[in-house]
Amino acid sequence: MTADRRASWLKGVLDLLVLAGLTEGENYGYEIAKGLAEIGFDIKGGTLYPVLNRLEEAGLVTAEFRATERGPGRRYYTLTRQGRDTLTEQGALWLAFDESVRSALARGGVR
């Protein structure tokens, strides 16, 4: 197996990363993507906006369009109580999964 698996790994955790990125307050897509890029995840709008739409449809975030004086308007996203609960629950499951993977890799000599 020589293929880079990061894209499929990211697909499995991107919802959590976006939810985590909204824990400090509302934000809009470009700033969410910028925050993810700062921690090593280069997410394009064509990937991010469908995630945000899906999270909104699931009731995990709310969105509000705001006009700006200069430039185009923006949709601001806010984490809902359900989104916060989902992040806590699913985040804990992800961390347990990560710990299991790390343990298996360490047994295989990967450090």
C-alpha cells in the first residue's frame, strides 16, 4: 500500500475539526479554513462548504448571512448545543480510536 491515505483519514474526521473550530465562537467559511490550515489541514472551499451545509442540516451549527459594507456578504456559522454535545461525544470516541491506533503502531515498531 503506497497510496497517501491522508485524504480518506481527513474525510473521517473533518466534521469534528470544523465543530472544534467553532468552539470559540461564530466564524465564516474562509476563517474556518484558515484556522484549519494553521494546524496543518489545507481544506478548500469545495470541501468545506458541503461539510458546513451538512452540519447545518443536522442541527449541529446555525448559519446567518450578513451583508458587509465592502465586498460580498458572508455566512457566519455558530455551534449549537447539539453540535457541542456531538463534538464532546464523537471527539472522545475519536481520541479513543487514535489511542488504539497509536498502540497498534507502537507494537509494530512505528514511533
